[in-house]
Amino acid sequence: MFLVPDEQEPDMTENRYDAIVVGARCAGSPTAMLLAKAGYRVLVVDRASFPSDTISTHLVHPPGVAALRRWGLLDRLTATGCPPIDTYAFDFGPFTISGTPVTDDSPVAYGPRRTVLDKLLVDAASEAGAEVREGFTVSDVVVSDGRVTGVLGHGKNGATVTEHARVVVGADGWHSLVAKAVRPDQYHEKPRLLCGYYTYYSGLPMDGRFENYIRPDRGFAAWPTNDDLTLVIGGWPFAEFEANKTDIEGNYLKMFELAPPFADRIRAANREARFVGTAVPNFFRKPFGPGWALVGDAGYNKDFITAQGIADAFRDAELCATALDEAFSGACSFDVAMGRYQTTRDQHVLPMYEFTTQLATLEPPPPELQQLLGAVHGNPEAMDAFARVGAGVTSPAESSPTRTSDASSPRPRSDRPARTCLLDHWDTP
Ligand SMILES: Cc1cc2nc3c(=O)[nH]c(=O)nc-3n(C[C@H](O)[C@H](O)[C@H](O)COP(=O)(O)OP(=O)(O)OC[C@H]3O[C@@H](n4cnc5c(N)ncnc54)[C@H](O)[C@@H]3O)c2cc1C
């Protein structure tokens, strides 16, 4: 942390920016875009240049697609030729639960490559009026009188520059430099549970399906993406990481033999990319403090088994930008507005966090859940309801997959408490 001696304390009236956003992918660019659209002076920086890839698969569930539509970006995504996904199939071995997670509010899902999605988001931030600095690495935050007032960083030429803002937003992923500097409270922590590996195949048609296979100590999934490719990710418990890491490909292919028809399809397909793999920790961080905020993985990280991170990052962008607008405009204090952001985020994601971290153990579902799943199988309404839980459309807290009459449709908006427009999109059911 770079501390400004008192005599060098920056004049807050001379801030060049209202907000500096560190990180320009799923959380950072939308946050910058929304603040710039609201008329604020925004700088968004990333050490990467775009288009570029990152270690992440990229299923965007219907709530994330709905956010892209609200932001006027869905047409750009569909124009890339990325195929829509309208069916989610969960193969448990003895039976498969197959349903559609779609609602009026949330159309289909998509699986755009991050090279495509992130570039689209960065361009949207720039078009909205945010200053985008690619290839710019933030090395520290500037702190004055206990408050974050800016960042220190350098572009590709290496010269260090300092920029000041009313707030610095860390959208810099779960390794977040901003979080390391401000040391927020961390809670609900759980260790790495799963290690996952993915690659891309040609000749593996998916017909608009997201397929999920759940087996003892193994889980894998496949869905279509850009360029007629299919992404296939699979994983095993983190406890097996050391034992399996010397033969990733062998262990990856062996896993598919637990679903022989899928193994046949893989044998008939061509692998088009190298394997990429990782494991991540699970935690919540307090997402605000004096002069700083956190969005996306920087503030809340969880295992990727339920593929919630991109939609979560979009939600944070909307909630945080709304809160900052309230604070900047004087509608309420920074602490009140940002406290509401934290509460809404936590209430919204906590049931899915528990569901995700339970699934990521790859342990067999408890007997009562197995019984429920057996009852869901073959009941189209209940299977759609189950698909909606998997997609994050319905909270695991509100949905019993057999309560088809109420679980199959979201609670009518008129029954919900009144909120500001953006908050309502991410209301806790
Ligand atoms: C293996 C795997 C599979 C996943 N699959 C899915 C999926 O299918 N669907 C889904 O919704 N989610 C998935 N996720 C989660 C998803 O990747 C994240 O939730 C999402 O990328 C979060 O976006 P973000 O903007 O918060 O962070 P990131 O995407 O990590 O972006 C952070 C950015 O900050 C920049 N940055 C970091 N430090 C600095 C610095 N000091 N200076 C300048 N720039 C900096 C980085 O260069 C990066 O561009 C997966 C994650 C993993 C690991």
C-alpha cells in the first residue's frame, strides 16, 4: 500500500476521475460502462489487452444473458455466431433430468469464448465514455489519511504513473491486488474443493444443449461455443490433484467412460486445443470501505462447477454502479449505499454458494435429495424447475424441485418489494 505523506495529500477536488476500475473483464467493464453512462468520469485499466483469453470456461446462464440484453449488447453477441442453448440436461447415471431454464425475462443461455465476450464488454465501456487503458498494470493503491484515493501503475513502456479518483473499484479477479491492499473482512471461507480441466472439440454437436454428467468423484459438462467448437470441462476432487496431475489427458478421457455414449462421441470428435486447468478457493469479501469497492471474483469467489461467475459479475456491476451513483449524487451516504450492495449480493448468492460448494465435493447427493431427483425425472414441469435452479434463475433456497406449481415460475414481480430498477433485476427471491 502506497501511503501519501500528509503534506502531499491530494486535493480531492482535483480528482481526474470519479472512479478508477482495475480489471476490464466481466465485472470491470460493465461497472465502468454503467458509471460512464450515468455521466461519471471513469478510467478502466487492465494489464491484459483485448481480445484475449483467460482461465475460465464461459457458460452465461439466462440471467447473465438478460443483463447483456438490458445493456443493448445481446445482438452483438449473437452476431458472433455463438449458438444459443435452450436445454440443460443433468445425467445422474440411472436417469437424466432434462429441462429448459428459460423465462420471459431470461431468454436462452450462451457459451461465448472469453476472447469474444470480454472484448465486447471492453468496447461497450469505451463507447459509453469510459477511458480504457489496456496493457496497464496497477502495482499499488494510493492511500491518504486512511482512504484509498487512487492507483499507481505502469503501461507497457514501464513509466510509473499515479491516477486519483473518488473511488477505486477492484474488478481484478480473485487474486485481487486491490483486495490485498485494503484487506477486507473475508467470510464463509471454504478451501479448494475441485480441480477442473477443459479443452475444445470440433465434431461434437450439441444441438442447443448444455450437458452435465454427475458421477461419484467425477463431474463433467459440455456445451457449444463460437467457431463450431464444443467446450468440454471435467474434474475430480482437489484431494486427487497431486495424484492425477502427471496424466491429465489420461484421467480426463477415463472419466468419460463413466458415461459410455458420451465417451463414444468424444472418440468421434477432434480435440482442437490444449488442456487448461485450475482449482479455486471459496470466499466472500466485504466489498467496500473508505474510497474502495470490490466487484466480481475480487469480492466473492466460488467453485466454477455451477458456472455462476459471469452472471454474478454482471449483477455486481449493476448493484455497485447503482450504489456508487447514489453515493456520488448525494442520494445517500457511501456506507449506506454500499452496505445495501453487500446485503443484496450476499442474500442473493448465499443459497447458490452453499449449493455450489456442496456439489463441488463431488460426493453423492444425500438420500433425501436422491429421492427428490428421482421424483423430478420424467415430470416436465419439475425438470424445467430443476434446470432453472442449475441456471441460477431460481434460488436453491426457494425451490423444491417437486413443488412444480410454484417452483416452475418465478414469483410475480408485483409480489416483490419495490426497489430501484436495477436492484429489482437481482432481487432476492
Ligand atoms: C476453470 C474455470 C471455469 C469457469 N467457468 C465459468 C463458466 O462456465 N461460467 C461462468 O459464469 N463463470 C465461470 N467461471 C468463473 C468466471 O471466470 C469468473 O467468475 C469471472 O471471470 C469473473 O470476472 P471478473 O471480471 O471478476 O474477473 P476476471 O475475469 O478474473 O478479470 C480480472 C481482470 O483483472 C485484471 N487484473 C488483475 N490484476 C490486475 C492489476 N494489478 N492491474 C491491472 N489489471 C489487473 C486481469 O488481467 C483480468 O483481466 C469459471 C472460472 C474458472 C476458474
